[in-house]
Amino acid sequence: LAILHAQPRPGDYLDCIYRREKPGGRWLYDREETLFGPVDPADAALVEELAAVFAALAPHPDQCTIYAPLAVGCHVDHQVVRQAAMQLLEASYEVLFYEDYPYVVRDRAGLPAALERFKTSGGWRPRPVVLSRQDLDCKIAAVAAYASQLGVLFGTDGVAAPQDVSGALDGFARFTARETDSGRFAERLWTVTQAA
């Protein structure tokens, strides 16, 4: 977080694999396929709570932008956060949704599927963001600092070298720049367009 000049806001929120319906109750996501399926109805309260916490932490809606996962790949934790962010959108916050890496790369059909699955009344509009080399290097450094996930995201056999991270994110930024005609490096955010 220091690399991004961000401050942590810890909470008592567990990753999906550790969540139960209630203390001692059934596991909500007890198999690999449930991690990438529908959000368990027992997580509805979590969505509401996160939306309230995010709103309490954020400045007034006209003074900030919220960034949230688009939930490409359907990871349930990403879906929960996206649902909470949609509530903030309805409360007049500007919310920009990012393409979830690595899911957007692993399955090129995942992005259009996510946009279709999470339909909005007004539809989605892409917002390409041109990245400088310095921006991209900062992003690479921040991702590389997330050591517990590097093998899963970038490596084979659960191991990732620094060049794996750099090469993958550099390649994705170049690909996105070409796809969106947005300079040398880019990422693409998505915004909900208002219904006419």
C-alpha cells in the first residue's frame, strides 16, 4: 500500500473460503467451483455492510471516485465488492470498474460475459486510461509486493519470478493500449452510462 501512497482500512472481513453462514455453520464456498459461481445468499448482508462502510469512508459523492472490480471471472469476493459498489453508484458516487486481472487475460470471453451478466439500465461505457512508464512501473511494483498471490497470478507450479510479473503486466498494458488505441500503455476502466 505504501507504494501506492494508500492507507489501509482494516476490517473484520474474511476471504470467501473462510466465510460461514454463521459461526459454526456451513461453509459458504467449500469447493473450487463455488469460488467462481453465484454469490451465496448468506453474503447479502455482507454486501450491504460493505456498501455502508465504503460510503462512511468515502468523502461526499461529488468529491471522490470509487474503483471496484468488474468481476470478470466471477470470483465471488469480486462479485460481492461489485455489488456493494453498485449501491454506491445508485447513491450518486462516481464508480469506475476495472477489468480483473488475471481473469480478463485467461479468458478473453470473460469481459463481454461480465458486461452482459451485470447488465445496467444504461449499459457500460469503456474509459481507457493512458499509463506512463512510471505509472506502469508503480503498478508492477505494487502487484509484485502482493507476495502471497504471485504464484497463482503469474507463475507456474506456484512460483513467480519478478520478470513474470513485469512481463505479464507490461504485455497486458500494451495489449490494452492497442485494443483501445490509447498510446503505448493503457488500462481500461468501465463506467455505467445513465439510461435515457
